[in-house]
Amino acid sequence: MPINSLKIYECGYCTHPEKVVNPRKSLKTITFSATAALLKHPKKGYILFDTGYASYFLQETKKFPYSIYSKLTPVYFGEQQSLKNQLESDGISADEISTVILSHFHGDHTAGLKDFPKANILTSKEAFTNISGLTNLQALMKGCLLEILPKDIEKRIKFINDCDLIKLDNSYGPFYEGRDLFGDNSVIAIDLTGHAIGQCGLFVQLDSGKKVLLCADAVWVSEAYENAIFPHKIANLLIEDVNSYKNNVLKLHELSKQAPEIDILPTHCKKTANLAKEGYIYE
């Protein structure tokens, strides 16, 4: 039962030197959009993959220790860019979102969670365990802002690990297994641990036969997987498992060669952001 449609939204952005993600580049500052995806499932209704930035992020990063985050990573966000407001502009209310799938718990992926209080939260057990029981400062060192998470998250959270583990055929390239999130092969989660422990990506099967991979922060820019480029060593400060990160870059590179018909969309890539700006809808 394929997904009816998939649309990308840009929800603010941050800036970093280009050299951080590609050592061959200069120190020129470039933007990294925080994107989120809306999936329409024929039975489950509207589903989000991550939430981008939101005003809660700006509020919390005015305070210490979270202010460290805003100083190291300047964030640019206006309320009109919130995912909730953009969805409402498309005629979709926050209460219509049945599920928010979290790739991982970094602030630029979780900041809008509070805007969807009726949605189930689906993520990997490893990702949640990795940030559970930490102090604010400990979580911050992992890129997580605990105060922007919903207070009732433990009541609403469900784990990808409890979904059926299935073997994937050759059309998925070097990815040999994944979790069938809804039992119909429409959305298959794969482990992309590296940038964050327990990070997941989604293979989305659309009505048209088109397949899209939402690969979160497995790479920051498309040229990384296209040309098998590893980031600058300083980026290791932002990567929890460097070896797994590099392995995933190579797997994405192999996938892009074996199955060029699959659109691979990193969360922060300009190509992904352009889909949002164009209002493009996969159907």
C-alpha cells in the first residue's frame, strides 16, 4: 500500500563554513536548511518525518547552557517558517498529524514536536535511550535540547524496533534489512547510526512507483554521497560514531550508483531545500 504523497518543508536554517562538510571547499559560510517531510498514508493519514526548527528552539537557546548552541550554530528562523504554520497554509491542522517519526533527537529535528500534541512519536529505542536520563548540559553536548521535548513524550513514544524486521531486495542497494513501519512496505526505516546513535532514515514507496530515501543527517550535502566525500575532521565533534558515519556515506554512494532512480534526500542539503521552495510534491 504505497504512500499517496510526500512533500518537503523548509523550517529555518543554520550556517557553517562549507569546508566543514567538504574539506575540498573554502571557509565560505553557507546555509544548511532544516527540512521536514509530510507523508500521506492511505490509512494512517498524515505522517511527519522530523519537525525542523520552531520558536521553542529560539526561546530555549537564549538561556544558559543552551545559549552555547546558538553561539556555535547561528540559527535563522521566522514564525512563518514553523512546520505547523506551513501545514495550516496547506489546509492541514496540527491535530491531523497521526505520527511524527524522529530520525534522531538533535534540536533542529525535534524543535517543533510540541506543536503536534496528539501525534504518536515513533523513533528508534537506541536514539531515545541515548538521550534519556541526561542532564541538560550532557544532552546539549549531544546536540539535544531536553526542554523542547514534550513533557509527555514517554507516554506517546513508540519504538521502530518493535516493527517487523524485513529483508530488502536488490532494489535497495546495499541496505539489506529494515523495519516495515506500517506493515505494508510503504515506509521502511533503516539504521543510519553515525551522526547520532540510533539515527534512522526512511525508504518511502510512492503510488507512482517512485522510491525516495529520506536519509536525515547521514550526510549533510548530496555531493558527499555522490562522490564519497567524508567531512572535515572537525565535523567529528558533531558525529557520535565516526566509523558508522563513514560506512553509511559509502553505502549511500553505492546506492546512488546501483539505483540512480531513487531520490536520496539529506535533511540539510540545498537540493532538498529547493524541493521545499518549489513546493514540489512526490505522488
